[in-house]
Amino acid sequence: MDGSSDILSALCRRRALELFRFNVDRYLDYAFLWEPEGFIITDSTGRCLRSSEVAACYWRKPFIDADASSTSAWARAQVQYVVREMANWCMARGLLRLVEPDAERRFGKLMQMDLAQLHFSVPGWTVGWNQTWPPGVRVVKSLASQLLDDGGFLFTRAVDPSHLAAPHPWFVQDVAEGIHDATVLYIAGKVMGFRIDHPRRPDQVDWRTSINVEDTTWVRWELPGGMESAVVAFMGDAGLRFGRLDFIVGDVAPHFLEVNTNGQYGWLDNESFTIHNAILDAIMDRENAVMAASPPSKGLQPENKQDGLALTNKIV
């Protein structure tokens, strides 16, 4: 289940917007049929959604947790395939809004930094394996979200690269100088900045490691001069209508870390649900239809220069 989907559902009721929520992680609670004429979904209360009735579709977090499902991996894979095709069906008709499913496949961390260097300060980085890494202090990060063999997760951490096992693939980056962790929400042209209210500890590299054990409060943050236009330009070049951009900020220019193309945002909102209302406004705006996107290229020059609404939890 997803808290932001709960809030968006409540806001739809307040606005008298008819909503059908498809909780993909509980797909067995629904009856589903897709034929040449279109698809129909029926929930456990008997409410139906026909494809001909869809006015807008929002891709939230449509994933099935294997630990929470009693069905086979094969069955889950078939459902995930169908859900993706539903999104493709909506995209082809201009009904998929705001969030591009799996945008990180065409615009992952390395492509993000490649483009970001045209707009922001980006700490130096290196990716490789079978390399001899020079000594010093850098940070090591995980490119993929795959868990470690012991079930743990590789959070960003400071290392001496010379101690890294050479055969393994590593993503190492210069330490970003700054005082605060900051994040910027981009919602269809709107930019909202936030930062943690207390300075970073000298030994703190990844704020996620302390989010549940320390009093971590995020407050609104006024972006420095020129940064809002840089965010808008970066997201435009990336072909994204939504994203949460992470930075390290302080006395120097903010350092870009990454953009989460379908990031969480509920923990940043206030009691008036300013963010969730902005999300819902964007979903209902036809101008925010997600179209099939090509890799970001604006501003990047080739090396060889020659002439020549169906809100679901998961689809909200």
C-alpha cells in the first residue's frame, strides 16, 4: 500500500473526481479482462472501470512484493506485463500523466550526471572494475537497487578506494562539500525546495541511514539565484515532467547528486497537502501527458562533429 495514493484518493473525493484505484500488489482482489474492444477491471465491491472510461492515468508504484504474495513468480510476472501494457495503452492515447514509467532505464545515474554537468556543479565520478583505485577519501555508491547477498543494501558511504576489491564494479565519487542535504521537487514546471533543518554530521554521507533513528526534519528551502531556472532547464532537457532532485548545499554552489524519476514526496508535504494537490492538478492537466520519450540529448554534442484518470496505487 502507498500513503501518497491514500492522500490522492481522499483529495479526489473532496473534488468529486471519480476515481478507480488499482492496487497492483493486491491484484487477486480484482477481476480483470482485456479483449480487442478494451479492458475492464472490477474491484471487490463490484465497481468496474472500462478502458473507454479512463480520463487520466497516474503511474504510482505498481510493483508486487514477492514476500507479500502467495502467487507464483510466473503469475506475478504476467500481471506486471499486463500492467505495463495498460500504461502503454494509456500513453498511446495521451492519458498517462506526469510520471514516465521506468524513466531511469533511459535516464539512469550516469546519464543524469552527464546531462547535469551542463546545469549544475557535479562531483567528479568514476565507474569501473578490474581497476587499481588510487588512495584517498571518496564515496562509494550503488548504481542498481539490487540487495547484497546477505540481504543488506549498499548505502552511500565514505571509503578509501585503494581498499576496494579490484574485480568488482564500483561507482565512486568525490565527496561533495556542503552543510545540508537538500531535495527539490519538480512537478510539471513547479519547483519546490526542501532541506534537512540541521547541518550534516562530519561522518554522515547518506541521510537515509539516520532517517528513522534521528530527529530528521525537512523544511522549505529557498533556492539560490538561478537554481530554479537550472532545474527547469535540466528537467526539460531530460524530457521529464516529474522528479525529485537531490543536492548537497552550503556556502558554495549546490552539488547535484541524482534525480529520482518517480520519487517519494509524501514525507515532504504539509497539513494542507500542498504537494499532493499540485500532483493531482498536474495529473488532470492534458498538457502533462507522458509521451514515448527518446534519450535526453538537448545541449549534448556528439563526439564526432561532422556536418551533415484511472488513479491506481500503483497506476493511480
